[in-house]
Amino acid sequence: MRALFVELGTRRYPIRIGASLLDDAAALCALVPGRHALIISDANVAPLYLAKVQAALAGKAVGHFILPPGEQEKTLARFSEVLAALAALGASRDVTVIALGGGVVGDLAGFVAASWMRGVRFVQLPTTLLAMVDSSVGGKTAVDLPAGKNLVGAFHQPSAVLADTTTLASLPMRELRAGLAEVVKIGAIGDADFFAWLENHADALLAREAEAIAEAIFHSCTHKAGVVARDETEQGERALLNFGHTFGHAIEAEQAFGGLNHGEAVAVGMVLAARLSTALGRAPQADAERLEALLDRLGLPTALPAGLDANALLARMRLDKKAVSSQLRLILWRGIGRAEIVADVAEIAVLQALRG
């Protein structure tokens, strides 16, 4: 097992990465110091791991809430239903909300924990690569609206993150690739050496070789933990973690969260951000080509899905959380490992990037 901490001044919490962590009943029970726990999961993950977590919490008052799978379930309606489940459980302020699943489950569970009695303890038990390397770390919690992704939420840090890499064996290949998009992002925004490592280990990652997967998770979490420690509520540097996301979130919302998944949309978004950076004279074309080649090698999409209108995507981008006074503020780059925040990006340039 490998471990690190997210340091937040007087607060800190552990991230533990390793095989069979969900089999350690004593460690799981220690994560729930109070009497109540509510486990939130989805219909794909719960049949595989819910009973194991419930057994570890024997003797406590434990409830569960199972979502259908998919981003389209991350809604205010589901949020309300989970709050009702907490009320039915009789959950007091000592309750622990447990997110057992991928990014959708983690985002929803965290927002519920941030809201119940103005904030209670929650634990992330991510079971997808994307959740392990990105969404489970850092305390961003949210639900979606028809107008856009993650528009309603709160910063609420977990008390612990346990990433059991054994769960990745049951992960569909499409979801594994989606997680790799976020891993590539880490190299793209701030670590050229790691980007080169990914180029050299792409086949091992796709083959789920344990050593390569563990290294990718640990490196990604280490990078993100450092950024979160320096900028917990995204006043500056943390925005760099959204490289490709302004484009990607617009794609997801325009497809009503039923087309590309998050990682796939981010992959396309990174290509578009790199293309725009080159067009603005900020970055070399060769780096954009390296990024596209790596994503393609990992089996990720690199072009907009057919039928999406550039003007409609731009309209959604104007609602992005990084926009200021309706002016686009994008995460672009100077090349691999050198992302930057760019304000007042001309909309005509964005449209040209979207239109290829």
C-alpha cells in the first residue's frame, strides 16, 4: 500500500492506494467513528462491493442508497432523495456518508455530506480509475443542471480516501480509458517528465499492469494533493486542473449527459485547448500533436462528436464556472507541462477551434 496526505493547514486527510483495501474490515470500521453511516453507491458497483463494506460496519446503524449508473443521475432530485434517506436513518451529526463508486457517486455523496446538518463527515471509496486519480481528491462536490455540469455544489473535503486498486479489475475498458484521460491531463498541465512516462507505459496501463497503474494513481494524487493544499477553493492554481474541462463540460451538457463520458469529453477538450493555444501562438504545434497521439493510443476520442453545433457549445462555455463577467477564461498551455489561465479569450478564436 502507498499513502499520502492532503495537507490543509490545521486539517489533513489520508489517501491510501493499494490492493484489497476493501477487505480490511478493521480499517473500514475505523473510518466511521459515529453510530450512523449511509453508503451511497450505484447499481453497477453495489452488487460487487456493498456487502463487504456493510459487513465491516456491523454493529453500527448503516443505511444505503443505490443510484442507477450514469452522469444523468447526478441531479438535484437525487440529492433530495439521498437527504430523505439520511432523515429516514435518523442520522445525527456524527453520521459518516460513504461514497462507494465512481465520480458521479462521489460528487453526489460529497454534496449531500456538505449539506446535511451544515456539514458532516464523509469518506471516499473510489472504484473507478477516474475517481481514484481525480474526483475523489480535493473536496469538489456538485450536481448537474440541464444548463450545465457541476453548477450546484460546495467545497467539502473527505475525511479519507481509500483507493482499492483491485476494484479496477472489474472496470469496463471504456471506463479505464476515461480515467487515463485525467492521468494524461496531469502530465499535460504540469509535468513533462510524467507525460513522457505515460507515452512509454501506455500499453502497460491499458493492460492494467499493477505496477504501472499504481504509479499512475500515486503520481496523479500526489500532484493534485499539492495543488489542493495550495489553493483549496480554486482561487488560482487549482483552476489549472480544469485543462480541457471547459470544452469537455460543454460537450457533456450539449449531449444531455448521454453521449461521451467525462473522461472522453475531457480528452476531446484537451485537444481543443491545445489546438486553440497553437492558433493563438502560445504553444508549438508539435506538442499538440504529441497530446493527440497519446490520447489516440489510449483509445480515447480526439475529435468532436458529429452533430454538435459550435455556437451551442460556445453558449454553454459562457456559463462555465471559470468565466468572469461573461468573459471566457480558459485553461490553455505553452506546451506539455506548462498550463496557464488565460482571460478574455476571443470567442471567434474559440469558434474556429471548435470548427477545426
